[in-house]
Amino acid sequence: MKTLFKNANLINELGDVLTNQDLLVVDGKIAEIGENLCCDDAETIDCTDRFITPGFASMHNHSPMNIFKGIAEDVHIDDWFNKELWPYESKMQDEDIYWGAKLACAEMINNGITAFADHYFKGHLIAQACQETGIKGDIAWTIFGFGGDCSEELALATKFCEDYKNDALVNPRMGPHSPYMCSPEVLKEVIDKAKELGVGIHLHISETKAQVDASKELHGGKTPFDVVNEAGGFSLPCIVGHGLWVEENDLKYLNDDVVFAVSPKTYTKLGMGDGGLWKYRKQINIAAGNDGSASSNSIDVLEQIRMFALLGKWYDNAEDFTLKEMWQYLMAGHKYLNFNSGKLAVGYAADLNIFDLNTVSTAPVYNPLAAIIYSAVPSVNITDVMIDGKFVKRNGKLAFDEKEIITNASACAKEIYARGRGVTKLYF
Ligand SMILES: [Zn+2]
């Protein structure tokens, strides 16, 4: 299978623009980039005035929670967890997880996300949604272990890691929920198992000030980062969900294999405050995240990074938080995923977005990065999305039946609302 994109403008992972380039895709990979390329047996697509970029990576999601979009609004974060989401989740069925995840996959592709890192139970249902829509998923099976025993979930997560270890579209991880929902012993047990299996971990750390204060009280002055470090969490590849309240002393634990996935829409919406994330960001590996639609209401990393820049400029300095830096946050996640993606370079996976910036929202285009970061509507301006050389969105239309997904997800939502809130064992 060959596709030749002609006369395109390329935006690479650093935000550099190369004009009038041809890009040849062969068997799912970028085979050649240059001027005046020819390939007789390729499908040839004229990309004059279009911009081809690597796809976006979204590094912290709870994709099945798309099914809860809009169910708990205008509440304090404590009530959001304890009185809304956890009680609803306690009655969740497999079909809610599957259709929620599939709806999320469809939305992500529509918004130009070609790979995402997920954190939820029943990873095999999310993996199925990935296979059926064509998106790449790095899926961490969530494990709670506050009561001290996690053996049942750990066995399921282990089986999931073994089942998907060599899958092309799905990369498995261990997902201990957080230091506040796992005891230090459980954290260590899960991290040891991840090391044994040769997979990374993905967990929430220091999302709120209350979590940091509670950790210090419970663990003799230790922050959540201290607790994760003691359990060995930074000695293997680690995706940190949020890290909004990171402290200066926590920075010593960070290394090239640790990335923070940031979701400012969630932070502002749930009133989570202004922790150290913005202040220390130049010492942290940052990538775009999302947190799922129960808190963010959309899976749109462009919106998240736009908010990150705007809040940063507002708090701090309008000359900082530059376009290129924000663009690199949208691309950064690929480095921490196992998909050979995120670069416009020969040999990399052909996971690509094509932008049409000749629209009322984005024209005139003095600077394509400004048009994308501050003006674009990704579902509109990203007309085509390719993953492993296959179009999953073509000429503005998804390559699968989106109506079926919407109908089934809406039916699940009705049932969820009718079943109501259950009694949850979880509390924070
Ligand atoms: Zn989260």
C-alpha cells in the first residue's frame, strides 16, 4: 500500500515548517521525503496549501469515562469523586466501558490524536475499541489497593500485559491508581510486577493540594512523589497523570523516562488551584494529556495545550510559552510510547494529520503554528488522519460508522442514569 502526498507543507515535531515537500508512505511507514518525488503505483494526493504534521499524542485519559460526559457539573472536586463519579462507576457494565472507549477513540481521531495513553479497568475492552477504530492505545489497567490487597486486579492486569505485549496497536502498562488510593505496599507490589513483565507504569500523582497535605500527614512528611519513589516508581518508564502540585523537592526524582501529562481544562473546571507545575515546567518533561471527558468534557489536546499557554502567559509572562514550545507539548507524548511515531522522518510510522488552514477560523495564515495553536478547531481543520498508512479520517469523515457509536453510547448513558449511583468502597 503506497500513498504519495504532493506539494505539502510539513510541520515537524519541533514546529519547523518545510514548504513544497512530497512525502511517500509505503506499507504504513514514511519511506521518502523530498521534492519532485514520483511513484507510479501510489495513490497520489495533492496537498497544495495543506500542512502535514505528525498526529497528536494524548498522554493521560480515562477513555471509557466518555460515557459520563456532562454527568457531574458545577461540583467541588471532592464531591465529583465521592458523590458522583465513583458511585456511578460502581454500577458500570462492560458495555458502558466498551462504548465509552469507542466513542472516545472516535472523538480522538476526529481531533487528530493518533496515539493515547489510557488508565482504566478492563483494558481488553478498550483494546477492542482501538482495534476497531485504528487508533494506537497505551493502556494501563487501573489497580486500587487502599485496603492492602490488590491480588485480584493485579492478576487481571498481569494477564492483560501478557496478552498485549506484542500487539501493533496496543501497548500494555500497569496502572496503580495513585499513592492516595494504593497503600505503599500495594504500590511496590504493582511496580515490582511491572518490572518483572518489562512494562511501564501510569498513575496519578499530586493532583491536588489536599492530596499532598494528606500524604505528608499520613507518611511522616513525605509527598506523593516521595512515596512513589520509595516504591520504585521512577526506576521504570512512568507516565505521571497531572503532577499539578509538584514541589521543588520532588524534582530530583524526575528523569528521561518520566513524563507529566497535563490537562489544564480539568484543573480549571474542578478548581484544583495553581500548584508548582507551571513554575517548574522547564525542569519537567511535559506532554499533552486530557483526563477523560468526565472532567474535561472533550478529548481535544489542542484545547488543553492552548489553555496551558494562556494560563501560563496570564500567570507569568506573555513572552514565554511560545508557539514552538506548545507545539512540542502536543508531539512530546510519542517519545514515551512504543509506537515508533511522532516524527516526519524516514522509517517512522505514517501517523499523520493533514490540516486545511484555508478556513474562516484560521485564514489568513502568517504563521501556521499560530493558526493551529490559537485559532484552529481540530475536528474541522484536521481533514485527514492516517495511522500506520491507513486513513482513519478522510476528507473530514471518519472511516468507521460513527452513528452506531453515538447511538450505543447514548443508550448506555440512559441506562447509567436510570440505574443511578451505587455504593462505592472508594473514598477520598
Ligand atoms: Zn486521571
